[in-house]
Amino acid sequence: MTPTISDKNLFKIPLSEPFISGNEWKYIKECLDAGWVSSVGSYVTRFEEMVAHYVDTKYAVATVNGTSALHVSLIACGVQPNDEVIVPTLTFIAPVNVVRYCTAHPILMDCNLDTLCIDVQKIINFISNHCEQRKNGYTYNKKTKRRIKAIIPVHIFGHPVDMQPLLALCAEYNIDIIEDATESLGSEYNGKKTGSFGKMGCFSFNGNKIITTGGGGMVVTDNINMAKRVRHLSTQAKRDHFEYDHDEIGYNYRLTNIQAAVGVAQMERIHEFINIKRSNASMYSDLLSEVKDVRFLWEGAHSRSNFWLYAIKVPKAHKKLLIDYLLSKNIQVRPIWKLIHTLPMYRDCQRYAIDNAIEAYDSCINLPCSVNLKKEEIEVVVENIKSYFAEGKAYANKHSNR
Ligand SMILES: Cc1ncc(COP(=O)(O)O)c(C=O)c1O
């Protein structure tokens, strides 16, 4: 079976490991000593304040993971059953699943080949040619007659989506933006942090992200009503803590104090982590520029990426072979996500002009990117990519028919 991201000890050079080397132990011990282990405690508030301050939003609400952050954000912004939400086909599956959790319908959109993020120009074409704005102010899909309530731009691998034209489009057509910034904590577009552009922005602190709480998430927003609603929904919609009075169907989506304690320790080092990620990305990019068949994916215009996950593009015929070659050398690499429109539960969804995403899926590979990746390890990865291409046809002939 193909190894997974969790096969930590299997690889000499793993794909993406957490870097726990600050105050994590100390802060967890404080929680344990004080007995504040669950979803109430000072670390939850501290973590929320730190993230809000860092991304420059007025409010932040911690959640149990990034998926739950996206789910409650969609409910809070008023996505109703039978609404439609535009999402990329090239993404981790969570932002698409949450649309279905709301019994709304995803419309799957293509990606841009430079950053792999959702193709904003195609969204503009779709909305202007295939949708209409009605007197009630909302925009409807001409084909399905359903309301387009929201768009979830995902900042893929940390690279910001081209937000400016998207913001203009959504303002004109009254469509909400819920940013999936789960991979892009600290990335900037026009000098502003991702997550702070949309009505709400969502982060993940899963073990493989730039900072981790083991598992965790956060919703950020400047809108006090949205913040209150997200907090309410994620705490079982409990109106009165003593009487157990609930006023709607809620969720148990709050982060625990222990996890938040880890988050505070990790946030203390976010600048350092991003500098390392960016410097390692530059090193990969420089070294790989010598290899004719390889392109290291870079941030887009007006952007400063956190470079959460590194990706290269290689000729289609080499993708699988190069992955197998590097795995055989104990270097953990992986193909990018299977495109959502090819998965059985989403095959029947409406999709728009998807072709770049197919090319990206056929040619992109993720490379090791942990914060604690050593310079010598980057050299080992690049040397192995070079030897694969040096062996070239001989290797391909020997392995392609197996
Ligand atoms: C793009 C994207 N969206 C959402 C999520 C979901 O976050 P979580 O795993 O914390 O639920 C992830 C990652 O894990 C992701 O990569």
C-alpha cells in the first residue's frame, strides 16, 4: 500500500512533521496542574486573541478542527438547503463536504496553473454568463435556478487566491466569501493576511499544518454577529449554561484548553516558522532550476505565501515514476489530491470549464516541507530528483509496465 502522511517513522525525510520545541510542555503542564483541561480555560481565550491579532481581524472563535470551522461558518452566513456554493475541484475535500453537510450543492471550479488556487477569471465568466441577479438582490444559477450563496476560495498549499477581482465580483453579485485559509496562516495578499478578506476565514491546526494544536481550527471575522453565532453554534447552541437551555441545533465544536495551550506556544513562533518555510522554498527552487523537466510552484502576484506545502510540476509521464522512485529512497512525497469532480459522491455536481486542474493533477507532486527540514535533506531530495531524470528513459522503461 502507498505510505501515508502518518507513517512518521517510515521515512528518512517525512513530508510534513509538526515542530514542537517551544513552550508546549510548560503550558500543557499548567493546564493539567490547574485542572482546566476542557473547552473552558484561559488558553482558549489567549489563543483566540493571538490569532485575531495576528491576522488582524476583530474576532476569532476556536473550533475543534478546520472542517468544523468551515461548517459553522457556512451555517452562520446563512447557507440554506438547496443553495449553491462555488468551490475548487482541486482541494482537500473538507470545504466541499461542508457544503453537503448543509445540504447545499457545490459547483466545482477549475484552478489556475501557476498557484493551483481557484481560477478567479473562470468564476467571473461563470457568474456573468451563466447566472442572473434577481430583484431580491441574490444571484441565481440560470441552469438549476438555485441561489449562489457563497464561494469558498481555498489558499492552496499556502498560496493566496487572487482576492481582489473575487472581492469585487462577490460585492457586485451579493455572494459571501468564506475563506478556506486552513493551509495559509500567515500568508499575505496585498500586505493583508489571508483569512481576513472574506465574511469569515477558517484555519486548521491539524498536525501537518504550519502550526498545530494536534487537531484544531479557528474562525476569524470582523463581524460581531457572525462571531457570536459561530461561538453559539459551536457550543451546542446553549443559551443558558445552568439551565441547559438550547435554542437551535448546535454542535460540540469547541477546542479544548490543552489544545489551545499548544496553539499559544506554537503561535509564539509563527514568524520564525514562516521564515524557515520561505527560505527552504527558495533553496528548493534555486536547486531545482537546474533540472530541465521540473518547475517548483511559486506564490502568485501581490502575494507572500507561508509556503506550507511545496509542490513541483513534472511532465505527466514522469509523475508516478518519480513518486515511486523517491518513495523507494525513503523520501516521503505524494501526489496532489484527487480532483473532487472525479470522486463518486461528487461526480454528478455541476462543474465549470475544468481543464487546468486535470493538468495539475497529472503533473504535480508534493515534496517534504517540515519546518525542521534540514538544508542537507533538501539537497538529498533534489539530488534524488536529479538522479531520477539522469537515469531517465532507462528507469522509465524498467518500471513503467510493472
Ligand atoms: C484546504 C483544507 N481545508 C480544510 C481542511 C480541514 O482541516 P481539519 O483537518 O483541521 O479539519 C484542510 C486540512 O486538513 C485543508 O487542507
